[in-house]
Amino acid sequence: TNEAAKPTIALDYNYAKKPKTIDTIGKDIGHIWELGDGTFLTKLIDVVLTPETIGNASVVLVLDLSQPQELWHTYQILYEAIAKRVKYCISEAAKQNPHIKDKLKEAILKRLGNAVRLDKGEIEPLRIPLLIIGSKYDQFQTLEPDEKKSIIKTLRFLTYYHGATLMSYSEKQESVHLRAIINHFLFDTALS
């Protein structure tokens, strides 16, 4: 749509539906929780990432590329809160389902490729899928070339190190690619 995005205040819920396959009845529903207001309300992560949901959860971390002075602080605070919560939820879920850790590790290897050696310490992926979106890319384009280069290199490193997917987005762009990525994370669809 051509509407400007409305800022999220606190925690906002939305959902997406996808028709099930021929073999099943009904629809798959993807639950979308959006935490707004920067790093102020990180404790609300506990509401949506729970031991019951961790096996099917994904995280989308949106960073404002037009605010380079806040970018790294925001990333660090949010990523640390998310990683801590994911670790706790997996630990708690393992009490009921001892295979959850293996299931999530297999999913990491499937996502990143079997050549990745998690035991070597070269990377430290989040145990659930992570998408990092650099928003306001159109405004980011107006920054100095050296500043842009530094930001992109760092984001690419963090994406690699945390086993994430990286994309940029601007409200002026078509939302087709963003929808495809979100559907991929919600419903494990193929990326086209």
C-alpha cells in the first residue's frame, strides 16, 4: 500500500494466514508480534518468546539506517536481550522436550549449510531464525560513502556471525520482497 507506516507503541500483534496444502484442511496462521519504541521495552520480549513457542519462533530485528549514531547501541541492546531470552526458553523447553536443542541445531545447519562448524566457534548463530532489516534505506543512501561502507560491512559481519539474513528496506520500495521474506520466516516457504 501507499500508506506511511504507523509507529508501533509498546507491543503490537498481527497475524498472517496461508492456505494449507491439498492434504490438510484450514489455514496456517503466523503470529507477528512487533515491539516498538527502540530499546525501551525489551522486557516485553518475554511475552512473545516463550518455552512453548521457541521451537517455531523467528525474530525480525529492524534497524533504522537513517540513525547511524543509534544503530549499534540499538542492535547490541536488542540482540543481547533476544539471545538471552532464546537461551532461557530453549533451556526451559528442553525440560519437556529433550530433543528441542537437536531440532534447533539441525535447523541452523539446514539454514546455514552443513559446511558450517558450530563447534569451532567461528560463528555464534542465534538458535532460531533471525532476519535483520535495515529500514529507511533511501535516507541511508544520503550518508557519506565511508559511513555507509562502515555500516554495511559491520551489518554483514553481524549477519554472518549470528547466522542471520540481512536485507534493506525503504517505504518507497515495493513491498513484494519484504512480504516474500516475511512469508519465508512465518511459513518456511521457498524464497523466490
